[in-house]
Amino acid sequence: MRHALVLALLFVFSASCLAADGPRVQFDISHIGPRQMEEVTGRNIPRDWGRAWQTLAVAFAQNRPDLLGHYFTGFAQQKLTAGIAAQEKSGVRTRYVDHGHKLEAFFYSPDGGALELHDTADLEIQVLDGNNLVHSERVTLRYIGLMTPAADHWEVRVLESVPSF
């Protein structure tokens, strides 16, 4: 048990240092079950979660749903693509300024094929009409996500906003 706690703290520390690869992601695996997380997976999940959010931000800022395909799949990709289409139709763009994530792993499937995550995201959401800033708001949002492995990274399959955990 002590070993698992030490590993959880190491993952939190090491994942926090990945700002160069995307937004800051603090990663906590202390509540995970039913299986323990491998060290490599513990490094890759926060990296890929951050890169997914970075991709989401660029896709919305540029109205480019084609960018979503590398880090999003399934329902998450469909939902985000629809969001980009809706904003493009309205003539506005959304810019996300990402101030970081507190990511917690809760369920890691016995076969290693699915991971349930809870995210507390610190974001500034800016709405632009052309190049004119219409609205800007800093918010803390909570998400439940499901990630699944791909060939060389993890993808976000489900990303749902929730009121609280």
C-alpha cells in the first residue's frame, strides 16, 4: 500500500512537469482500481490528456474539426466536431486559454483497455467575433473522461462536463 502511495505521488509530481508538451496536468492515481497502473502508462496518460486539450483548443480557435482525430475518437470526437460546426455556423470562435488540469484516475479496466478519469480544468474561455473579443471568463470546469489506448498514445473516447464529483 505504501508503495502505491509513493508511486501516486511521483506521478503527480512528474506529470506536473510536462508543461512543455501541453497544459499543466497534475495526475493522481491514488484512487485507482481494480488494477494498478504501469509506470509508462502513468507518464503517458497526463501527457496525452494535455495534448488532447491542446488539440481541442487549436481546433476550436481555427474551426478545424479535422485536427481532433489524433487525440479524440468515438463519442468525444463526434460531440466536439458538432460543437465546432455550431460555432462556425454562428460566426464566432472559441479560444481556450488552458491554465491546467487536476486529473484523477478512478477505474482502470482489468485488461488495460479503458481508463476513467475525473478532471478539474482551470480554463479561460474567450468568445471572438472575427478578431473582436466578445466575452472572456475564467472558469473551473469538471469533466469525466474515458481514455482508450491507440497504437502509440491514448485517445479520449468520452468527455462529459459534469456539475461536480
